[in-house]
Amino acid sequence: MIIGMGIVTFIPRMLPFIMFRGKELPPFLQGVLKNVPYATLGALIFPAVLYIQEDIWYGVIGALAAFVVAFLGANVIVVVMGSIAVLSAYSLFF
């Protein structure tokens, strides 16, 4: 079963390398493919932000804090810790 799962995972990952070897994609398609990870991550995180707690503002404030800290150029650990600190302060006062 593990070998079968490995093969099933390996094939879709290797097909693009085999099919597009020596070929260059159009610039528009390259731009779209560069943004796919960000769009996927946003689609996975956004619903969780709204349903993290009964109070919807808890998730919105946490996401806003993370966005601001990330926009300032901090690394991922600092972004997570900053969001946790803001939400800890929010839960203490409200």
C-alpha cells in the first residue's frame, strides 16, 4: 500500500517535468502558476479565521495582526508570535 501510494504521488509530480522538458511556458501562465500557492493557502486559511471561535472578531483581529506583522517584513515565527500576543491581550481585555 505504501509503495502504491508513493507511485500515485510520484506520477503527477513528475509528469510536468517530463512533458515540459526543454520548453518554456508563456509569461502569463508563469505568472498564474507563481500565484497558485498563495491563492491555495488563502483559500485554506480564510474559513478557519472566521470559525476559530464563536466571536468572529477573535479571528479577524488575529488575521489582521498577522497581516500587519508580515507586511512589516517579519519572518513566520515572529508573525505567529505577534498574532498570539495580540489575541492574548484581546482575550484578557474582552
